[in-house]
Amino acid sequence: MARVPDDHPSLFSAPPPRARATDAPLAERMRPQTLEEFVGQGHLVGPQRALRDMIASRRAHSLILWGPPGSGKTSLARIIARSTDALFLAFSAVLSGVKELRAMIDQAYAERQRGGRPAVLFVDEIHRFNKAQQDAFLPHVESGTVVLIGATTENPSFELTAPLLSRASVVVLQPLNAGDLRTIAERALQDRDRGLGAIAFSVDPDALEALVDFAQGDARVLLNTLESTAALATQRDQRHLTRQLVEDAAQRRVLRHDKSGDSHYALASALIKSLRGSDPDAALYWMLRLLEAGDDALFVARRLVIFAAEDVGLADPQALTLAVAAKDAVAFVGLPEGRIPLAQAVVYLATAPRSNTAYTAMLAAAADVACHGALPVPLHLRNAPTGLMRGLGYGAGYQYAHDCPEGIPEHAHLPELLRDRRYYRAGRQGVEGAIAARMEAIERRRAGGA
């Protein structure tokens, strides 16, 4: 059975007490040690909230902490372990592999066999494990060898297995608000042991607001930016932090966004719903949010192509042509110039007439395909290249449309079971109004009313 050495790095055990305040980055030094120090997430740890009650009871159970970067997931896990006097085993799904994880499970098992402390296994970025690896946690959770606390920035519904989710409560953390971030910054500036209090910086209100603004709800970004600002001030022999110093230290504002995660899909959803709601201003804003956050411009272009077919549809068939042209233009010229054809397509699609009749007809036909399976092709629609096939009735009764009055055959084209199905019902918006009139004429002809 593997044993983790006492001097193993902090990836495998709780970090030792800090010897000096300068041993770690400011964000790590200021990590809250108790629930009283924890800032934000009042919906979870406020008075009479479930998570606070669990911590107060000193009995932990398995959790999935889902929230954006810098919202307090790791800090909460450490506080839970400390409150229950548990062995804290920290593992990163990005930095380590199965071998290290097995060593931790062995350590937790050995501790349990000795009648020692319970073990909290904290798995950062748990969504990085594949489905089989996630299922491997289950027997250790069920046997009580470990209390599993997983942290993820991704939607657990999509990234974690159902068996794992059934054994852990999902706790949703929110980005920290401006008040929370100001509190964290002020504490760091005042704390003489772990923070910057020994230097006694004075701070302009504008500088504090700039720090909060740059952080975008992320405490780690806030404290890293504050530390960089303080270092720059010291380098310039200043003890007064200004907005300009913050901007010089931060260089630029970084929009919080994970290109493969929940934020990515939230922005994409906002773009599509703004297009569907005929709001070109909002659609342009969300498109640029995606691009400024580093999303692939071709991802945006593909969403526009899909929207043109699904939502504008036959009300304006030119919309699909324009969307595809915008996609080709972006692929040809790249960014930043590619924003121009994308903007043109966004405005056009947001202001075009709407029809989803082709899309809904497709869904209805797909439902029948799924429901009825491989219904036979009517004999009159089958080709008959051989005498045998002709003898079996293949092609018999087929009416060549160009030889029919008004080009409309009288026979059906669907399988007999679906003979009277109508999937496509033309709308009245834009160009589709003419299609609706044509379809009505076809129906009258087939009914003998022409």
C-alpha cells in the first residue's frame, strides 16, 4: 500500500503553516482560514443556510462546488475540512494523474483503518476526468473512505456522470460582487501579517474601483492585480495607489470567459436570443463580447449560419446566403477586419422577417422517422432498371411531373402509413407568403378543385 511521504508537496496534503508572509502570492496568503473570514456567497454560508449549518455540525458530506474562477471553491473546501478536523487531500485533475490519486486513496484508507481522522479528497477541475475515471470515485465515496469535494467551472449536468452527481450535492457559487471584492482588497491592504498592511499604502477610491472592475468577480484576479500594483508602486518609490498605477500594472481589462465552458454558452445563447428578438443592438454587443473574450470568429459565424436557416428560414432565403458569405469572409480576412462582415450579417439577420417552418417541418418528419422506422418506399416511386423489378411492380403508376398539368402529379409520395401527413405548413412572413400561395394552389389541384 502506497504511503505519501510527510514532506510531499502540497498537491497531496494540506499545506504547512506559512513561515513568512512573503512565501506565497498575496492571493494564497489571504486565503480565508475560517468561515468568519470567508467573503461572499451569502446564499450558501449566510445565517441559517445549509452549507453553514453543515460546517457548524462538523459533519461533511460529498459536494460538487460549481462556480467561476476566484469565487471561493478551494477556500470553502479547506474550511470544510478544517471544521471537521479532516485529513485534507488536494488533487488537481490538470496537474496530476491516476497514480497520485491512488496514493491519496490509499492514505485515506490507512487513516480510516487506524481509526484516525476522516479524509476530505478535494479534486480541482474534476470535470477534466473522463466518465470512467469519475465512476472510479464511487466505491470510495460509498464506503466512506473519503468525502469527495469536487470543484468545477463547467456545468456539472454536462460534464459529470449521473452516478457521481447522485452521490454529491451540487453547490453553485456566484461571481463575487463589487462589495465583496472591495472588502477583500481592503483586508489585504490592512492585514500586516498576511497582506500589505506593513507597507501602509494609501489608496484612491478610483484605484479601488479600478481593482474591482478589473477583477470581474474573481478574487484571485483582484489580489494578483493588487499585488502587482503594490510592487509597481514600490518600484516607483510611491506609497499611494492610484487608478493609473492599477491600469499600468494590469495592462488591460480581461473579460472573464471560458471558451469551452458555461460562460461561453451563456454568451452564445444571449446572441441567438437577441437575434431572434429582432434586437440588432443587443446582438452586436453579445457578438463582440464573444470575440473580445477570445472566441473563434468561425464559431460565431457558424451560429449565424444556423440561425439564418433555423429562424429566418424561407421568410428570407437570402439570409442564409449572406450568413455563409460572412463565414467565408471571416475565414478569408481573419480578425479584426472579420468583425465587419459578421456585424453586417448580425444586423441583417436581426432585422429580417422570421419563419421557422422549415425547421419545425424537419423536426416533425424526424419524429416520424424515429417512431415508424424504415417504412417501405411505395412501389411507384421505385426505379425499375431490370425486367424482374418491373415485373414486381416497381415504378408502376409513377407520374412524371413535367408531363402533368401544372407540373403536379396526383399520386402520393409518402409511405402509405403516413399518406396524409403534413410536415411543412408555409408561413406568411416575407418571401414565404408567395410559397404559401403556391402550396395552396397545389392542394387545390390535388383535391380536384383547380
